Amino acid sequence: MPKFATDTARVERTFSGIDFTVPYVFAEAHALTKPEAAWLNSNLASVVGNAFSGDIRRGLATLNKAGLEAHVKAGGKPKDYKVVTDPKALKWDFQKEFDTKFGEYELGESNRGQGGGAASPLDQLVRMFSTVDVKARLAKKGLKVAPLYKAPSNIMGEDGKTPKYPSKWEELVSENIITKGDEFRKQAEEQLAALGGSDASEGEDDALLAGIVQEATPAPAAA
């Protein structure tokens, strides 16, 4: 277990509506133990792997969109189009692409998939809460998550022909945000407020950001 002392830096966090001060045991130049290194490497692998899986889902969505359009253009019916779910259909050099993704990953920064744009910390937390919620609800029904990554969405887009989401999993997570978004956003705002509540992270004396010079972003006008 991570060890900490009475003088270990702490940050305020809120879990289940209860405020805590959480020890931040990892600091710059911290010498990792073998279990800590294994845990961090495992989590890094999972984060990059999940991000790369997003690239694959977006690749399949693009492939299926083009395939469906070609199928309809050739006189076929949209309902007869067979959605491609096998990533191998992308014909990528997967190991090379993964190594590139891994090499470009920046710890502590947004690393959304290609063309996805950077999600705000609030959006990232909202999606995380939705993901956890969907997984818990599936588990209650004895349903597995993995098959949903490849299962097609049955919600059509505005054209009525192309699936709105690249997979059933993406459909569930996204539609859950639409339904319970206000609840998730409130939880996310509490988490972000707790993270920003430390005196060491506020104002002009923020040591972490010392030396960074940029044109300031104008504050939003008061309503």
C-alpha cells in the first residue's frame, strides 16, 4: 500500500458527497517501488489501449459509413448492409499504430483520438461517470460489456440510413449522458472543484505553472 506521513501533501476530494483530504504520495523525483512501477505501467497501458480502441471504433465507423453509402448507391437497401465489426478490415499495421499512439501520449494532458478534438476535464469526467453507470447496470442484468464494443447501434442518424453511433457500447454511454447528464455534470463539477481547492494550485503563486507565458484567455462576460 502507498505509504504517507503526517506532512505528506494532500488534496481535497469529494466522494459520495463526503469531503476528504487525500494523500498525494507521488511527487516529482519519487523513487518507485516494484509494485508501484507495475501499477503505473499497467494503468498507462490501459489508458493508451482505451484511447487506441477509440481510434479503431472511429475507423470502423468511417469504413461503415463509406460501405453503406456504396451499398445504397449500388441499389441495395440500408437494412441489408452488413456492418463491419472486425478491426482487421481496417488493414492497419496495428502494432505500429499502437506504438505511435503510445509514444505520442502525454501524461496529464488530453489525448483524444484523431479528429476528436480535446475534451474538457468536465466532459471527460461526465463520460467516465456514464461509463461506470452503464457497466454497473449491465452487471445487474448479468450482461457483458465486451460484445457491445462490436455490436452495431440500432439508432440511425439524421439521414435515417447511417448508424448514429459506431457501436452499441458508444450508443449506451452517449444516450446515458443525454438522460442523466445533469446528475453526472454535478458530480464532475464537485470533483473538479475539489481538485482546484488547494492553495498551492491557485492564483499567481502557482509553482506548477511558473515560467509558462501565454496570452491570457478573456474571462466570460457576466450575464
